[in-house]
Amino acid sequence: MTHSAPLIKPIDGLADELRAALGAAVLDIVDAVDELTVLVAREAIADVMATLRDRFAYQQLMEIAGVDYPDRTERFEVVYHLLSVTKNHRLRVKVSTDEERAVPTVTHLWPVAGWLEREVFDLYGVLFSGNADLRRILTDYGFRGHPFRKDFPLTGYVELRYSDEAKRVVYEPVKLAQDFRSFDFMSPWEGAQYVLPGDEKATAQAPGAPTPVPASPPPPSAPASARPATVDRPKTTDTPAQTGAGEPANAQAAKPSRSRKAATAEDDPAKPRATRTRKPKGEGE
């Protein structure tokens, strides 16, 4: 089965090196689909992460995620995703815990872990010992567990929201009731075998479909003899106020320019144009 993620070449012998370096802190190492997952004892997670960063060059902590397995004794898993920039390799580290046992923080190794641990605490209720800023992000401060836990004291799933009437965060059961609907999962390009109500684009009348109302014909046009005659009259004005004509703006604007004077003198047929004769050059010049 192909994977959409970029191909990362596995490191041969890495599992054996991790077992030798981490010792009893490693509970198990799973190698599946070219990805290595290390299961670590909860109390040793801080020392294991320091070793992976300093000795195995996993410089970046990319993500901390939570997983809930209600059937387990330690129902929660805290999953760390590490990245080695120099080796172009990713490593997954897991620890198990429950609602009461805290997981040691790794904020002294990666400051970004402060926010990531707060997310896991906010949504799953997992405690992290040593985190100096373990505060809620979205849920209420008195909330225990995570917002969609099945075993919450209320019946069924619950949702968390802010109530304008109570001026506080309230918990309410999730209502997912809806009428029964039948889906045919047909492609819209193939077309359904029935006509949807209100579908004006249907060209064929299917059995049981409502009869479409025919459109009313357009009104007949009046004959040419009954049409009023129109006369094109030019637009005229009677007063200078309507045309904008009047006295010039000032005396300077009324004076013609030099170019205008020259053009007037050349175009006036009453005035003869002066002709210039060309003097021949002398022999001695």
C-alpha cells in the first residue's frame, strides 16, 4: 500500500542502538511500514527524550498528541513525534497513563512542548508534572476529562459551550437525532433516476414526479399601424444660460495666441502671401 507522505529511508540497526542506549526504559519497539515507534516507561520519558535529542540527533519536537483507549487500564497514550533534520528521519515515542498519573514534562528540552502539553491536558485531562503553565485553552477550569468522553457523568456524549444566559461555560448532551434519509450515492454526472422537487431542468417526466407547471406565453406584440409615430427632433436651446455661452472668462483668455494669429494670416485669402526669392551663390563664395 503506497503512502502519500514523503519517503523516508529507514536507518538499519536503529532499533538495536535504541535498546542498547535506553536500556530498561524501553518497553517495546515496533517497526511497521518503515516507521519506528518506541514505547517508553512513563517515569523515564524525560531522560529518554534527552538521549534521543543529544545522542541520536532528533533535534525537533514536531507534535504531541493524545489517544484514548477506554478499554485499557491506562486508557491514554501520549504520542511524541520527533524529527532529525541532519538524518532526515522521524521517530515516534509513546507513553501510557490514566487520569491520575502525571507524565513528566519535556518543556526543559523543547519550549514548544509547553503549548502541546496544554492541548493534551485540555482535551484529554492528562496531567504533566513540571509544566509551569498547565492551563486550560478551550474548556472550563473545573472540567475533568475531555469534552467527548463516553463515560462522562451525563448520559451519552456531551458538548461544551458558553451560555449567554448563565454567563459561564455549560455542558450539554449532544443531540444527533435526525430524520431517516435514503441516500443513493449516485454520481451527479450520471443523473438520478427520479426528478427532484423544484428541479426545472428535468427534461423527462419520471413516474411519480410532480407535473411541472407550463410557462405562460408572452403577450402578443401590437401591430405596426397601432404604434405611435416618433419624430426625431434635434435638441435645441433658447437662452445662453442653457448652452453655457456667454462672455469670456477674462480678457487674457479672449486674446488669440501667436500660433492662432499666424494660422489666421496664412489662411486669409484676402492677404497675398509674400514670396521669398532665393539668391544664387556667387562664384567667389
